[in-house]
Amino acid sequence: MKKILVLCTGNSCRSQLAEGYLRHFAGDKAEIYSAGVETHGVNPRAVATMKEDGIDISGHTSNNMDEYRDIDFDFVITVCDNAKERCPFFPSKAQKFHHNFPDPAKATGTEAEIMEQFRSVREQIKAYSREFVKQNIASYERQ
């Protein structure tokens, strides 16, 4: 079984969304972890926007990357430039991937405008996660 770590700055939004979708699309073909170079807690709007798409991440926790140093990951995905720059050296064979998604936690405006930005980033991460699993995890099945 493949082991995937998703890294972001605070492990509150983007990495949480990616963890949720990677788990959804990979099913039992991979173990998915997410962490941050810092921990900011899981953003309630991230939970809400995933719930709108039928995925429950309310049980996720915000973890620091140091918690996973002893796991031999197959893939490490950074989802923001800050995490890529601060990404630690993992003494493993992990292939590294990077995609800088906008940070919805920095969205401003009315609540409706902020949630629209969360939904936009959610859709980008959903598409990325679906394609990642399709390209890198054997027996991709879920839509």
C-alpha cells in the first residue's frame, strides 16, 4: 500500500482538502497523511466546504510534519510554496510533487464571497487529487 503525505503551511485548509480527496479517490489503495510546517487547527470552512461535496473531514486533526519523520512515504505532495521551501528532508524514497494552490484562509469579503473562494480551491484540489491517484496509485477506480 502506498503512503502519501500532503504538506502545507498550517495543515488547516489546503492539505486537509487534499487529504480528504486523496482518501476518497485512493480508497484502500493508499494511506494518506497530512501535516504542516506549523499547526493552525482544521479550518471550519474547510470542513463545511468538503461536507457540501459529501466528504466528512470533521474528524481530521492538524498535525506537525515532525510527527511523521519515521514513516517511509512513497509520495510527498506540497500544496503551497511556503511548505515546498520549508519541506524537510525525508530520508526515504519519496517522490516529491508540488502544486501551489491559493490559500482560501486568506480570503476576504462577505461570508458568501469567502465560501466561494473555498469552493473554488476545493474544486482545484479535487481535480488535482483525482488526477494524482489516476497517475500514481494502481487500480484507480473511484470517481
